[in-house]
Amino acid sequence: MKNIWKEREKALENQYIYKQEQDKIERMQKEERERLVREMCRNRCPKCGDEIKAMTFRGVPLDRCPGCGGVWLGPNDLRILASKDHRSWFEKWFKEENETSEKVA
Ligand SMILES: [Zn+2]
């Protein structure tokens, strides 16, 4: 006679291992999808998909899309541009943004 408890234990063990493997496969597929998306979108315009080109505007390096004219700035580039161009909408905008963030903080 078979030991049904041993069989049940083995079945549960197999079920556990199967679930672990499924989770691992899902994680790997998700990571691979993410890697592919990043790889394919690198240096591409998020609006039209054209390849963006590096350029310099008033000494600040920018990325510009030849397709739609979109411009991308690094985290500090807009601030640098604003400091170079006083009395512009940049300065006004940043001043308002700082005042707003100070009130929130
Ligand atoms: Zn574009």
C-alpha cells in the first residue's frame, strides 16, 4: 500500500517548486522586456521616436529632436540657462517655482 502522506508531501513540494520557477520566469521576462524597452528608446524622442541629436545652446548641452523640434535638458541645464538669461521667462518661472516649493516645504 502506498503512503498517501508521502505522496501528498511530494505533490506539495512539486507544487511549491513549480510556483517558484514560474515566478522566476515571470521576473526574468519582465526584466528582459524592461531592458529591451530601455535599449530601443535610448536616444529616441519620446514624442515622435526620431533619433535625438546633441547640440549646444548658449554653452549648455541639450538634446534636440530633428523630427518634431522637441528639446531635452539635463537636471541642472534649465537652471544654468536661466542664470545666463536674466529677465527672461526662465528666471520668472524658476522664481515662482522656488516660492511655491518653499511654501510647501
Ligand atoms: Zn520628436
